[in-house]
Amino acid sequence: MKTIAILGTGAAMLLAGCATAADGNGELPVRGPDGECDASGVQDHIGHRASAEAGQTLLRLTGARTLRWVPPRTAVTMDFRPDRLTVSYDDNMMIERISCG
């Protein structure tokens, strides 16, 4: 069980590190004017695989400045940040929840 938790944490760290990088064309994701997140248009991504590419796409589509991946059974802070996109995924790396804050 510890091995699964360690692998899950490692995967989350890799995803978080890659998600804010430039895309394959060297371009950074497009941001909203104030970097404010709007997740209303990306709810159809629930059920998709969590990956660095998915993170880049979600950042671009929501206008958020930062991305927080939330692995299964992980506690997160409750502070609200209007520029942050939070994406929760399950043990199979499938996106379960997408929200701002």
C-alpha cells in the first residue's frame, strides 16, 4: 500500500511540474486578464486521463495562472485563490473534479 501511495504522490508531482510549462510550440497557456479561473467551460474533461497535456489544456481554457493536482485521499488547503485551478483525479489517473480556487 505504501508503494501505491508513493507512486501516486510522485506522479502528482511530475504532473504539477509539467502542467505549467510551455506547450510543444513553446507558447505559454493563454491567461485571463487578471489570471482569474473559470472552470465552467471545462467540466466535459471530467473522466479524461490526468496528464501534463491535460493540465496545459485546462490552464489555457480556464485562464487560471496555477494548477493544483489533487491525488486520491490527499488533504488540500481550503484557502481560496481566484487564479488557481484545482483538478482531482482517482487511482486510475482519471479526472474526477475540476474547480477554481
